[in-house]
Amino acid sequence: MPEARIVTVTLNPAIDRVLEAPGFKVGAHVRSKRVAWYPAGKGVNVSRVLAALGTRSIATGFVGKGELGIFEDYLEREGEGRIVTQLLVVRGRTRDNTTIVDPIMDTETHVRDEGMTVKREDTKRIASKIALLARRETLLAMCGSLPPGFGIGDFRSILHRANEQGARVIVDTSESVLPALRDEPMWMVKVNAPELAALSELPSDSTDEAIIAARALTREQGGNIDYVLATRGAEGAILVGPGVSLLARVFVHPGRIASTVGSGDALLAGLLYEWVLTKNWEKALKKGVATATANATTREAGRVVLSDVEEFSDATSFERI
């Protein structure tokens, strides 16, 4: 059997800027310093973490013409040759996202740009590109929000094509898109609590509620999804599907957490990395939550230190649910 390869798709990428502003106050003039500036987007972050862990991936999706070089240069350098960048250029400017960190009040403020508007021809181009990449034994991770001009129907068409070609499709998209995908077959979906509630139409505030909601989405209970990966923040992550029903969490001092931005992307990357290697879901979830925690100890989404991943792997506990 050929080795699985991983393809990440980022339809609405961003340039992320992280500012540290002590005493930040809305409506006031506040001094700040830039602590990070980097090309991002959920699929891009997944590819970056995969590269840090030692696995190659193909990163595709859209990018504004003026930012293509920035993305290519950065991913080549940061990925140490493990990221094959195949982004499609579109008219318009890649969006800017800003995170303002106030170390005094211990708060994060996130300002998210809407993103560039894609044209009909752009939608056709990315659909053709993904169709070429979505071969059997491919893990195809569709990550992030949809840019203006890219409809939910377009997203569903890509899912259909990828499924027909035998790819294992992983979906990690926004709460507003998920209800329209309720009847779509997916190999895996990654959701947080509000997204799980939107997709399942069930409450998910408590861990017990989240377990019930996640199971309701699986094929074993009449749904259309093989595996559901549900994030619970400091409470860990739930993974349910054929032969697996686990809750994993990492015990870490809250003072070590710098920013949770990108931790969900790191969770998915760590899980896919280990699953490709071992096909063992317990090891995969352990790697996932450890990688997510390592990401949370930095200010930059998609950046992990391997020694931190190893440390947090040792601090991971499991509960069979």
C-alpha cells in the first residue's frame, strides 16, 4: 500500500501580526511592539507544524499576487524543504489579521480581516487543482474560513470530487459553514465546542454533552463522518470513531500558556503526523494534544519546539469514554 501523503488547503490565507500592548484600551493611543509577523491561515499552519515534526506536505489554496513571494519564501525557509507550496494567485490582497496581547491584563484581542474576493474562474481553478491532488491514500485537510466569492456549494462540490477519488477528507472550517455540510460524507471533522453544536444541533458546553454530540455525527450512530475530533481547550480533546473513543488532556501550568491561537491547527497536525506513522489513534491523539500545548506556549501560531512536544507528551493523560 502506498504511503499516505498530506495536502493542506487554505482558501482564505492571512498575514498574521502579533502586537504586545501593555495596558491596551479601546479608543486610546497605546504603544506596542511587534512580536511576530508571518504568513498564516489554518492549512498553512498545519503544514508548518507538520514540517517542524518532520513530515512533508503539499500546501495549496489561494494567495494574493502581491503576497505570493512572501508565502513561498517563508514556507520554504520555515519548512526546511518539507513544504511543497502550490498556492494559486488571485487578484486582490491577502488579508491581514492582528492579535493584540496585553501582558498586564492577560488578554488577547483578535482583529480579523474579511479576506480577498475570489472570482468564478478562481473557484474553478482551485477545484481542478484539488482534484489533481486528491488521489487515493491522500489525507486532504480543508482548513479555515471561505473567502468572499467562494460559496458553500463550491466547497461541497470539492468534497464530492475528493471523496469520489478516494481521498480521506478532513474538514476544519467555520461555524457558519458547517451546518450546510451536515449531510456530506467526511473522513474526519475537527471542531471546537460552538462548531460541534452547530454541526450536530446538540448542546456541547460540558464534556459529557460534547461526547454525546460528537458520537451523534459518526457513521456508527447514523451520521456521515468517520472520525470526530472535538477540541475542549484546557479540558483537552475528544476523538471518537471506529475503534476509538478517547478524551486526552495535558496538565500544564497556566503561566506557561502564551497564546492559544493556532493550537487547533497544531492539534490536527500532530494527530495526522502520528497517525500516518503508526495508524494508532491513541498515539496520534497523544501527539496531537502535546503539539497543541507546545504551540500554546509561543506567541506565534504554527510554531512548536520538539522538546516541548516531548515534554507535554509525557504529561498527557487519557480517559476512555
